[in-house]
Amino acid sequence: MARLSISEAWSEAAAFVKREGRLLFPLAFMLVALPVAVLQAFTPAPPAPDQPPPAGLWLLLLPITLIASMVGNLAISYLALRPGVSVGEAIAHGARRFLSLLGAVLILSLVGIALALVIAMIVVALVPGAASGGAVPTPATATAMLILMLLLLPAVIYVSARLMAMTPLAAAESVGPVAIIRRSWSLTSGHGLKLVAFVLLVGLTYVIGTAAIQIVAGLVILVFTGPAQPGSLGALLLIIVMAGVNTAVGPYLTSLIARIYAQLARADRSALST
């Protein structure tokens, strides 16, 4: 089994971002943080807390945001893996490779949705009274949802950990969507638990950190502009603050995952050559 050191990957990623930050942060802002911020700004408020936003022209921003974010993350990954490459070359490379990565994401999404539906039907069938529930939630449907969440959440976390190398792999290797999935799964073989711990640590840190920043920023904005209602100046300021957070965090996280991939790929090539 190949050796994997998260701390070594972090040291490499931090040194890379420190050295190339003047290029990485504008790139992360323009292609990752800004499209998300624009989408959030133009997304209308839902009619009720448990309902999605009404359909409209804002939906056209969804594919643009997805493509821009993929190209941006591919470009940052390519820069982290290919020292000396210019930003223009990295963006062009990301634009060429995003279709393969998008194809892999779509395949995983379709398979995941299909499996989730099958598991949901089995759970509903096994929980007494869940199948007869109407529009109003009942204790039986709540129990079925809890069981479904307990079954799916660990699987989603594990699969996410095993496939975290997909973006840098798509940036570094000229392979198609299916090969991206297979090779990411193969490279992370034997490191599942370590990568799951990594995903949980990073995920919890990000959620807690961003929640704290949102609370503090929300209180400051409340004092100066009033409640951050959808469409208000306060809401726009909060979106700008979170765009700044994503700009600051994105290069570090993307570069870290790229350096994890670099370790695994290097060990894999060494194993094949022996």
C-alpha cells in the first residue's frame, strides 16, 4: 500500500499558495467565488422555508456557475501539479478538461440517485405505515427518513473520500469520465479511513468556520444596514463576505487535494515500475 501523508501534502500546498498567491486568489475569485456569489444574488427567495425558489431566468446561471467552478478548480489543480505553467495555460487546460470531469460527475450523480431511490423504496416498504403517508409528515415517514439518512450519509462520505482525487486527476491525466472514476477509486485504495477522517475534519472545520463568520458578519451588517433579507443591501454584503471567504479558502483546499493526488499517483507509478 502506498504511503500517504496529509501533513506533507498540506506543507506542499501551503508553500505553493504562499509562493503563487498573487495569481491563485484572483483566479479563485473570478472563476469560483464570483460565479457562486452572482448566482446567490440573483436567486429569488423561496415562497416558504421548505420549498425551492421559483423558476426563472436565474436558472440559466446554474450551468455557467458549474462550468466556471470546474474550470477554476481544474486550473488551480494544474498549477499545483505543474510548476511553471502560466495562469492562461492553466485556464485553457481546465477548459479542455472540464467535459471529462463533468461527465464523471454526471455518471456518479445518476448512479447515486438511482441507488438512493431503490434504497428509499426498500426502507419505506419495511417501515410500517411509511408507505401510506400523505403530504403531511407522520412518525412513520420521519422514521423512514431517519433510517434512510443513517444508511446514505456514511456511504456518501466514504465514496466522496475515495473519489476526492477526481479533479486533480482530470487535470493531470488525459482520460475520460469512466477512467477518472476508476482511477481515483484505485489510487485511494487502502487509504479509505484516513481520507474519510480528512473529509470529516475539513468539512466540519469549513461548516463551523463559515457559520461563525456568517453570524459575526450578519450581526455587523444588522447594526449598519438592518436585517439581511433577500434582495436587501445586507444580503448582498453577506454574499460578498462569503465570496471573500471562498476566495481565501479555495486555493488552499484545491491545492491540498492536488498534492494528495500527487503523492498517490507518484507511489502508483513507482509500484508499476518495480
